[in-house]
Amino acid sequence: MGIRFVLLVNKQGQTRLAQYYEHLSIDQRTALEGEIVRKCLVRTDQQCSFVEHRNYKVVYRRYASLFFLVGVDNEENELAILEFIHLLVETLDRYFGNVCELDIMIHLEKVHFIVEEMVVNGCIVETNKSNILMPIQLMEKAA
């Protein structure tokens, strides 16, 4: 399937966005997020951005005060997922103008919409920033 989940977490470990592409109960999600966040936040900048946890490979990257974590299958290409994370950040930057944690908290539904334009059922379906942002900009024009 590819991508299993996308998490945006701040430096304190608080989840700001969670998008799952497989069924997990709320308790399972909470436990998984806690374990992964603890594992990733303690790592230094000199360590690689890939962590294996349970049956996932977690690829993460820090941008300012936010960590972008993507859980994938073990067969998935880590560098491609790092590129996906970078594309996501660039797309959010283009939409919000230098995205920050507050933008994500205030406009959570728009961030979910952007992620949903990029990933469907765990597969990356769109990588063109203009195509990703076009539907949300059309919705704003209509409102």
C-alpha cells in the first residue's frame, strides 16, 4: 500500500495533524504516536531520518519547530518519502506563506485537504504544487 500514516508533531511531542491510511483504533493510534514520537524526537541531527518501529519504517524530517513523520511499508523507498515530505512542506509554504505550527492549528481542515489531494489510500497521487492547491483555491473563490 505504501504510506500508512502522516503525522505532524511539534518539538514538545504534541500531535498537530494525524492522517491514517489503515484502520487503527483510537487507543492503538495514541500508543503508536506516543512510541514513534518519543523515538524520533530524541534523535540528533547527525542520525539518519529513518527509524524502524513495529512493522513500519518511519521517515521523518524536522522543519523549524515541526516534525513531519511518515510511516510506510518496509519495501518503500526512504528517499522518495523524504522527497514527499519536502514537497508537502513546500506546498504548505506556498499556500500559507512560510507555514508555521499556528497555521496548522488554525487551518487544520485545509492542511488535511492538501494532504488528501496528495495522498489517496496510502498512495502518492499528485506531486504538482499548482494541481494540489487548485481545488482549495477554487473553494475559497466560491466562498
